[in-house]
Amino acid sequence: MLSDKVAIVTGASRGIGRFIAVALAAQGAKVVASARNVEALESLVAEIRTQGGEAVSVVADVAVEAEANNLIDQTVATYGRVDILVNNAGITRDGLLLRMKNDDWDAVIDTNLKGAFLCTRAAAKFMSKQRNGRIINISSVVGEMGNAGQVNYSASKAGLLGLTKSVARELARRNVTVNAVTPGFIVTEMTEKMTDKARETMTEQIPLGRLGEAEDVANAVLFLASDQSSYITGQVLGVNGGMYM
Ligand code: NAP
């Protein structure tokens, strides 16, 4: 149980982040749901409250320093502390190296890597003082394996693994753990739009023989957020059906 823990989830307006927010709230955490789409966040907060949970929303573009700082400050102003930060906000702007535009490189690095850095730096200030905290970075199997057509995305996700391990070393003495989850192919709106053939080709690469569910990722996050993982830091937990070992 995560009763009385205060958890921030970035990129909570849809997909995996939304699922993580609901799962944390179901375990008793007070959830601060963040993203840029205010309507989607409000509907999430309403859903959590209907289920008896506690949540508020804070609109923030994680790539903008003032907004990332405000997200953490608003959390502390509302609930008095921040125990769990899930850096989940992420985008793709795919393209082959030779055709990749600078803007597409910058947008992906700014959101996926700089956004996590900005939120982590702001939250670490409070977690260090509390001498307690859990930071969980949602990276990707693509950050471990690479992927043709995703140089920007895979670089951002690999960068997140370096950030995870370095911050884990810096904050360990303050009892703040920092870990990464690397999802493989997870069923989301994106994968639902795929052709049956593309899905089949993807599934063939997965030893467990199925795509992952947002729930599979949320379960890993719940474990890393819980007291049961208190001796685990600087680690990368693959949630990929065995496609990368
Ligand atoms: P998604 O459905 O596209 O959701 C992405 C979330 O990030 C949305 O809530 C979006 O909300 C938010 N976001 C995007 N840019 C943002 C910004 N600048 N500031 C704040 N929030 C921002 O993606 P998903 O599939 O759930 O993926 C979630 C995370 O898992 C991502 O980091 C992704 O890289 C990672 N991942 C996904 C898969 C997969 O198969 N789906 C696999 C491996 C890793 P707004 O648009 O409202 O801001």
C-alpha cells in the first residue's frame, strides 16, 4: 500500500501514464496528474475520485523549466511533500537519420530527456530534505537496443538510463532511490492503429508471444514505488516480454 504517499505522474493524460496514475491512486497514493491537456487531466482526476482515490491535476509542459518547477512546487503546496516522481511524459518524432530535422531531434530530447532532468532536479530538492523518495523514469527497450528510424527517441531513452544511474548515485545517501523501467511494445492507441501484419511481425520478436499491456508497466512502477523495493536503486527493469535480455 502507498497510503499517504504523494506521487507525481507526468504524461498522465493518456496511455501508460494515465494507467500508472490510476494504479498509484488505487494503492492509496495522493496523485498529482500532469500533462498539457487540461480536459484529459480533469477527466482522469474525476475517475480517480469516483473510485475513492485522491488526485489533483497540474498542467505542465515538462520541457519548460518554469512549468516543471511549478509542478513540483504546486505538489508540495497542496500535499506538503513529494514521495514519488514518475517521469513518464514522452513523444516520438520518427525518421531516418539522413532525413531527420533538427526540430524533431530537439523536440524529442527536450521532452523525453530534458523534461525528466528538470522534474527530477526540482523534486530532488524536497526528497533530499525529507530523506525519502522514489524516482521512476519510463525509458524504453529502444534505449537499450536502438531502433532504425528512431535515433532521436532512442538517444533520449538511452540518456534517461544514464541520468537514472547518476542521480541514483547522487541521492542514495539521502534515501532516495532512482530506477528506470524499459517497456517493450505496449498496447496503446498507437499500436491499436497498426495493421494486423505489422502487429504479427512485432509479436514474433517477443518470446512471451504477446504485446505488453499498460498494466504490465504500471505493476513494475508500483513495485519500484513501494517499500518492497527499498534496497533497489540505479536499476533498469525491462518490461518487454523477453524481447531484450
Ligand atoms: P502517449 O499515449 O502518447 O502519452 C504520452 C503522454 O505524455 C501524454 O499524456 C502526453 O500528454 C504527455 N506529454 C507529451 N509531451 C509532453 C510535454 N512536453 N509535457 C508534458 N507531458 C507531455 O504515450 P505512451 O505510449 O503512453 O507512452 C508513455 C511513456 O512510455 C513515454 O515516455 C514512452 O516513450 C514510453 N514507452 C511507450 C511504449 C509503448 O509501446 N507505448 C514503449 C516504450 C516506452 P499531453 O499531450 O496532454 O501533454
